[in-house]
Amino acid sequence: MKILIPVDFSPTSHNAIEYAYEMANKLKVEIELLHIISKRKNFDSVVEEELEIQRLENEMTKFSRRYPNKDTEVLNVQITTLVKIGKIEEVISSVCEKNKIDLIILGTKAKHSILEYLFGSFSSLLIQTAPRPMIIVPELAEIKPIQHIAVATDEEERDQVIFLFVKALSHQLGAEVNQVYVYPLPRDISDKKEEVYNPTLLDEKVDPNAELTVVRDPFVIRGLEYYIKNHQVDLLALYVPKRKGLKAIFHRSLSKRMAFHTKTPLLIWNEKVSAR
């Protein structure tokens, strides 16, 4: 698996690298560290530009080695460094296509809610434009083996594409994978907070082994928070539509009281993703 990690030399970039190293305990990975120089930065000469790129590549190599407990040779991790000049979304899209990237891992600063991750400036830009599945690693996330992956679903066809990708990843990692659906209607139909269904009862096209948990909660984000907390989820996968649709999904959960405080990494899939 080829993993691309955007690097800005911050602690959050360290988190992303360490998360990739943790994945390398279970599967063979190639890591590409990418630093992007804004087009707005002017160089006095081509020589100055080349020297700056070389300096940054050397700095990234040193940056990737600041893990005394991680031996990249033992983990069988191949690391390459790239420095590119241009717009973030254009550079990342180009690198993913040219270098056959399978997954992007992005470290992010601590936020108060999942909404801030999804609407924050830099993260939001990549969430909406990333051409590959992307794992967002929160600043306060505990870097540990991935043992349980949950896929948030609303039973749309695209969810099966996501589920198949996650299932393949979970197989390599030796992780359990389940689907969770937050049912927003009142609980007068049933007084149970959650129930487990065989999804083939709802749709004969889906994987019969894909356990589906229905959580009853009028607030989608609160329902997901409940599931993560009570089922020890290590990674939550979810589809992120265009911003207009995203606001429609979460508009009832915008209050601070209902904010989704999460330390759980998120696997994001947008409509532009083409998984290899």
C-alpha cells in the first residue's frame, strides 16, 4: 500500500507518520512525505529554488526518523520525500495519480467537534478534493493498532463501495469491521437504544457478513459518538458529500451541547475518490 502524508513539520505531521508506522506493523507500506510550497513564495533564481527544495527534502528525511521506538527497516517501510510548488489540491491530485497512491493520511490540530474537522480550512479543502481515501488523525488521538473499524452508513449504494475498501483494509490489518446507521426518527417504534441486524434483511445486495448496528438518536453526530464510545471504535469511516449536503446532514447537531468531541481517527471518502 502506498501512503501519502502531507507534511508541514508540525507535531500533527508527526502523528500522521506515526499512524502510518503503526499500520506498517500489519501490512507492507510505502510512505511518501510531501511538502508543498505555495506558488506565492517567490525565489530570486532557479538555483535558490532548487537549494530550498533540497533543504526541505533533507529536513523531511530527518523529520521521519525522529521515532526512537520505530525501526523503519524492521517495519519494512520504504520512505521517499517530495517537495512540490503549487496549489495544495492540484499538487496532491497530481501526486496521487502519478505515483499511484492508495491512501492519504493527514494529521490535524485538536478541534472541539467533528464539524470543525469537516469545515476547517485546510482539512476541509483536502476532505472535499482528495482523490483518494483519507485518514484524518486528530492531534490527541492515541496511536495504537487498528482493531475495530466502523463504517457510518445510510444504506446508499456508494456506501457499499466504501465498505468493500474498508473490508479489504481490515483484512490486512486483522481488524473487525461493522456498519452503523443512526436512525433519526423518534424511539417510540422501539425503546432499544441500539439493535443489530443482518443487513441482507434490508438489502439483498449487501455482504451477508456485514453486521449492521442501528442506533436510535435524533442527532446523527451524537449517535455516532455513542457508538464509538460503547464499541471501542479505532477508526470511523464515513462519506462526505459536497458542503451543501454535509450541512444538511449535520445542521441539527450544530449546537455546542451536541458537539462531537472525538479523538478517533476518521477515514474520509468524498465523491471524487477513486480507490485503486
